[in-house]
Amino acid sequence: MYLQIKQLNKSYGSRQVVSDIDLTMEEGEILSLLGPSGCGKTTILRMIAGLVAPDSGFIQIGDRVIYDGKREMPVEERGLGMVFQDYALWPHMTVARNIAFGLRLRRTPAKVIAKRVQELLELVNLPGMGERYPYQLSGGQQQRVAVARALATEPRVILLDEPLSSLDTALRETMSAELVQLFKRLKITTINVTHDQNEAMNMSDRIMVLRDGKVQQIGTPIDLYLKPANAFVASFMGPANMFSGELVREGVHAADQEHMLALRVSGISQQGTVVTGVVREEVRERLNGSGMLLCRPDDVRVYDNVQQIEHPNLVPGAVTHSSFVGGRWRTLVTLGENREYTVQAFAASQLQPQQSVWLELPPERCQIVPL
């Protein structure tokens, strides 16, 4: 392993903002810290950088211990690069001088600095822009300058604090792809802080999902999307239809030996509706008699009548809204007399508001997860 963190903690007064964080990373890996505002992700990043002092814990990069609970390595000796949310470019300096800032602090010879700056301008696709000032650049160009400055001193790890948040959606997707290609080409270990699950999934080898300073799950984007540890992770990794209920029976799916659970969900009908889904072995013991059925919008099937349909997990509803998104009709359907649940699905054609429909939640595509 290249980076190792053990039992990292930080409190402000009586508020615990980071609780017992454990993490290991391989060299060249890209990890995203994902979670809502105030979950502790930026605090973790700043503790690694040395900008915030931990209360306790252990941080090691390569063969160098930078914090062990007793002593803390100074920021300038850690060999890290950081890109801030607002880029933090010096407005009175040219692009070239911004990139060279860290090298000048190290008293690097002028000829070496000039050569390194030109190499970095080429690397981030800004050739010939060294004499421009930040105000003369677009948001995407400013971000490239901030990345080039962070890379100038050849850091061991680069830390990104929501560097794409100020860019528009199209540019954000383009820049995220460019950054991944750049970091992979340089084989540089990267930690990216974000609250955008699309950005995290596009950029990361692995993702750490945080809530209230605690790790909820660490895994690949595929694992977190398809095998969430709990309802919070499921909802944070993308659109999710979820129904809470009490466990009523359990069985084994004969085709693949997956365990199937049935939950009785109140609010859909007067007697309560029984829905079935797959439960993974590692989460069964954490259900405690109740759970949440998860079904992604792409897996929900919409019918305008059910005369010839005999499927489990079939529930009636009424359309509330239909919009054309990404080449498909995104449809919102409410269930129950009091409209307790709103389900998102994709229909084959536009459906009208108040139209009665039936929704099929295929059991093999549904998961039971802890609340």
C-alpha cells in the first residue's frame, strides 16, 4: 500500500466531525471522498495536507509517517499538491508565475523553472498562455493552471477539493475525463473531494461514502451502485426508489441460490403491500426484522393495464409528471391514497397526469438493504 490512514479523528468542541477513519490506497489510485456538506470529507483532506491538525490517528505516505498522534510533519515537507475549490490563483501573477510559485519557494534555478513551466503548459493543454493573467482565462483554463501548479513540484499525492464545482455541467464532464487521463498517465495517487456522485463515479477507482464523519462504505463505483451497504449509500449513488417495511418471509431463489426477502410495506394499500427483493449474505444479519426495498428507475416497468400480466411486485399508481430526459420519458408515479410514495421510472411513451398505471418492480432487480 502507498497511503495508509488509521483511526483518524477530529472534533470541534463537542462536535465530532471525523470519526475513526481507516483507509489504504495503492500508488496511482484515484479515490473520491463523497458525501453531503458537513460530512467531514474536506476536513479529512486538510488533515492529510497538514492544514488541520488531527486529534488522533496515523497517516503514512510511502515510507514516510506524516502524522502519528505525537508528531506532525510540516506542510512544506509532505510533498503533496493541492487544488482548491476556487483554484486560489494569484490574480497579479501571470499563468507562468502562478505555476512556478512552488518552485520559486524551493529556490529552484530559473532555467529549470522555465523548462518545467513550459512542460506543464503542454501537459495541461495551455501552450503559449504563460503570459496571460487568470482574469483572461475561462473557468476550465483556470482549473488547468491550478492543476499545473499543483503538479509543478512533482508531489507524491495530489489532493483535489471540489475542483469542478464552479464549472458548468458539460465542461465538468470534459474536465473530469481530462484529469483522470492526466493522473493515470503520470501514475499519481489522487484524493478527490466531491458531493457530486456523477463526478465521483466518472473519476474514481474507488469511492469512500461519508455521513456525519463516519465511513458508510468504500468500494468501486460499480459495487457502491449495485451493492450499497445501506439506504443512505443507495440514495447517494444515484436515483433510487425505496420502500421501508417489516420482514414477513424469507426464501432462496432456486436459479442462482440468492436469498429473497419479502417486506410488508404500509401506505400503498389498506392491508399493506408485500414486495420481494434480493438480499446479500453480508447484509442479512443487519436487517433486524425490517429493511428497505431498493429499485433503480431503470429497472421499473410501467404498464397502462395489467389484464395479461402475472408478476410479483406489481403495484397500482397514478402519473403525476412526465418529461423527456436523455431520449426517454422520465415518469413520476405516486402510490397509495395519500400519495405516500413517489416512484421514478422510464416509460416507452408520454403518459398523462392522473393516468392510472401499474408498476412492476422485478424482484431479481430489487435489493433489500438496511434502513
